[in-house]
Amino acid sequence: MKEKIIEKILTLLAFSAIGVLLLITVFIFKEGLPVILKAGIKDFLFSAKWAPTKGHFGILAMIISSLAVTFGSIVMGVPLALACAVTLAEFCPPRLLVFLKPTIELLAGIPSVVFGFLGVILLVPIIREYLGGPGLSLLAASIILAIMILPTITSISIDAIQAVPLLYKEGALAMGATHWQAIWLVILPAARSGVVTAIILGMARAIGETMAVIMVAGNALKIPSSLLDPVRTLTSTIALEMGYSAGDHRTALFAAGMILFIFIMALTILANLLMRKK
Amino acid sequence: MPAIAINNLDLYYGSFQALKGITSFFKEKTITALIGPSGCGKSTLLRCLNRMNDLIDGIRIEGQVLIGDKDIYAPGTDLIQLRKEVGMVFQRPNPFPLSILENVIFGLKIHGQLPSEKKKWEKIAFRALSAVGLWETLKDRLKESALSLTLEQQQRVCIARIVALQSRIVLMDEPCSALDPMATEKIESLMLNLKENFTIVIVTHNMQQAARISEETGFMLLGDLIEFGPTGQIFTKPQDDRTNDYITGRYG
Ligand SMILES: Nc1ncnc2c1ncn2[C@@H]1O[C@H](COP(=O)(O)OP(=O)(O)OP(=O)(O)O)[C@@H](O)[C@H]1O
Ligand SMILES: [Mg+2]
């Protein structure tokens, strides 16, 4: 009897979580859609002219900026994360791994404002000094994001590598493969779907990150033409402008949020599909 | 000269002695079977022959294993070369999660012997898969994942990998225990064919299997090699009472 009640309550809680998600979705779409329809899908997505108080709602520059920082962070973060994962999963004594893996996961819990702060005081001056430009840039944002997604990708990749049956590794070694050959030719291919899932979740994290990006990206609203240009992402725009926006401007921000939401949903669903396929 | 000569081999897992002064000779191009109750050290002994035991922490090995005329435990032994010559087939078929073709050419690839022209790969696959009786079935499916095959076929692909590498010795650790009787029978007849070109050492729980396919048999108990000799003799006129007890089913 008592268990029945507990079970009911838990089911209710589970459904309420889904309910909240549904509510958010409905809310964002309800708020955002009208302005898209008003401006026209084409002008909304494919115009870089963003002057919402004057009736221009083009978010192309932001989309490109968001994609650029995400892509940059993946290009820099993935090789590093994979190197970390392989080292930890394959070369690190198990007793050390028990200690190191939670440490890495702890990195994921550091508030993003801290990363942004480090970026501003350490990274941005270095870029300004040695590479030129304002320092606050696409490059700075990509590097900070690369560091931020490192723990996620590393940790999930370690799990994926460790889930590869030992038999595969033994089979390779028993044929005379070196440890590296076994990793490169057998273990990583076998762990592929897990690793790809990790990368996609990292992408979702990068594209959705706000605070750290605002702090180091410079936030100039234009399509970047070099790595050293400042950029303003979807998330930055929403966070920076929501406070004072009103009317159509406010709705346009919701519309931008809607696009972001669609990106992240798509990535998450893709990651889930891949995980299930395994 | 025997293909494999084991000389007073001791092995310790930490402080536990799993092999006790094993001395034996395995003949070339012969099937030698190792039998004995569970935990007696058959797998351990087998894995000494390609030094797969080296991977285990806290292991200590003393004594000699000569393959050809080389002591594989001598310092400076090239493990990669050793494992190229001494292949291993595992209890659970473990083809790599790659295509059938990639599995077959894997050995040549890691040893830097794979010709760069892809056309020649098919020829390699032809020879190796023919040797294990799979060419006709698989010739149009070389690009498919090896994991899509039946267990028996997977085990054959694992053997084909070794054939392609032109190893001289094949170690088999209960290669049929994951297979049904039909598949077992087929793998056994494959082993009899392979004997023409390979020295085979097989660990098996299945005494009928040892009797059917091997020329020589070793009976192990608690880390000792109790008795070793021609298979017929081991199964009909064992010299040691403990062997007799085992083959008449008193240990299970
Ligand atoms: N990695 C290890 N660490 C410690 N002890 C081990 C290890 N591997 C095996 N042993 C022990 O060594 C002994 C021999 O094991 P082995 O696996 O060689 O037996 P086996 O004859 O192959 O048995 P089975 O027929 O069950 O496969 C057993 O007592 C086992 O518990
Ligand atoms: Mg065993």
C-alpha cells in the first residue's frame, strides 16, 4: 500500500519533469513564432541585419557566430579530450583513475563565470599581445569553450573506451599489435558511437554556453571574417538584450532562443539515438 | 626438434603458484591437447606460450619456454614478433568490430606487411578464408561487419586472421565452448585440416574432443602437469591414478 503511493508520487514527479519541458517548449514557440512569421522566415534566418527596434530581425550573424565558436571549440577540444580519455583509460593505473576521473568531472561543475573570468584576465591579453586584434574574439571564446567541454567529452569517452570488451584488446595484442595499434585500430573504432555521442553532447554544451562567451567574445554584432574578430552568439544576444527589450524586440529574442532550442534539441536527440543504437 | 619446449616453468599470481615446474615438449604440426579440471592452470600455461600473461599485474614467471630454438622468456625477446608467430584463438569468438576483410588483413596491417594495392587484399582474404572454409559463403560479404556472422563463422574468421598472418603455432583456449555441437564438429574438422601447416595447442574441457582431434595430450591438476603422452595412451592406459580418475569422470 505504502509502496503503491510512493510509486504514484514518483511517476507524478517524472511526468511533471516532462510536463515542464513541454511547457517551456510551448512557451518559447508561442512567444517566438509570431515575430518570425511577421519578419518572414527568410529575413529572420538569412539576414544579418539586427535592429529589432527598427523592425529588422535578421539573426544570421548570431547563428554564424554560435556555430563558429562551437566548431572552434570542437576542433580544439576534441583532440585534447580524446588524448586525455585514451591516456586515462588505457595508460593510467586503475587506482589513479579512480581519483582522476572524478577530478575531471569536477571541472564540469566549475561555474562558467569562472572560466570567463580566467579568459578575460589570462587568455584575452595573450591573444591581444601576440596575435593582434582586440583579444576579445572568436578565438578566445573557442578556446574557453574547448576547455569547458573537455570534462564532458573526456569523461563520456573514458566510459566508452572502458566499455569495449577486453577480448578485443587481447585479440589485437595476441596478434602482435602494439598497445597503440590496439587502441587506434580496434578500441577507438569499437568505442566510436560512445565517443561521437560525447562529442555531440559537448557541442550542445558549447552552443548553449552563455556567460563565459559573453565575457570573452567581444559581442560585436557582425559576421566574423577572422578568428580574431569579436563575435556575438545567440545566447549572448539573448542574455545581453533581454533586460531592456520590449515589444517586438523581446519577441525576437524569444525567436532567437527558439532557434537555439532547436539546435540543442537536435543535438541531444542525435546523441540519444546514437547511444541507443549501441 | 619439438616446436615448443617448456622447461621447468613456474608461474605465480602474486603469492599463488599457478604452474609448478612444468616440463613438456609439443611436436611440430601436431595437435596437442591440454585437459584437466577447472582452475588447474590450462589457460595459464597456454598464455605463457605467447606471453599474454605478461599483461597481468603481479605475475612472476620462472623457467624456459623454447619456441624453435629461442627462449621466449630471455631478455630482449621481441614480443611483437613472438605473437606474430604464435597466434591465439579465444574461448569467445572475438573478431574485431570491423569488416570481415579488415579482420582478415589485420595482422598483416599491424606488422607492416599489407600490400598497398587494395586488389591484393582480396587475394589475401581468398587464401585465408579458403583455409577456414568460408570463402564461398563470404566472398560477396567482405565489407560486412564481422559481428554479423554466426558464432561459428566468427570463430573461423578469428582463425583466418591467424592464417593470413602465416603464424606457425596456434594456441586455442576452449575454442568450441561457446559453440553448439554441430559447429563444434565443423571447427574440429577445420583443426584437423590446419594441422598440415600449423602446430596447434588446444585447451579443452571436453575429453571426447581431445580424444577425437589430438595426437598428444597433457593432463593437468592444480598447477602440475601430471601426465603427458600420446592421446590414445592417456585415454586408454593412463599411467597415473589421478589421470585415470579424471578421464573416468571422478573429478568433473
Ligand atoms: N589473473 C589472475 N590472478 C590471480 N589468479 C589467477 C589469475 N588467473 C588465473 N588465476 C588462478 O590460477 C589458477 C589457474 O587458472 P587458469 O585460468 O589457468 O585455469 P584453467 O585450467 O584454464 O581453468 P578453466 O578450465 O576454468 O578455464 C586458478 O586457480 C585461478 O584462480
Ligand atoms: Mg581456462
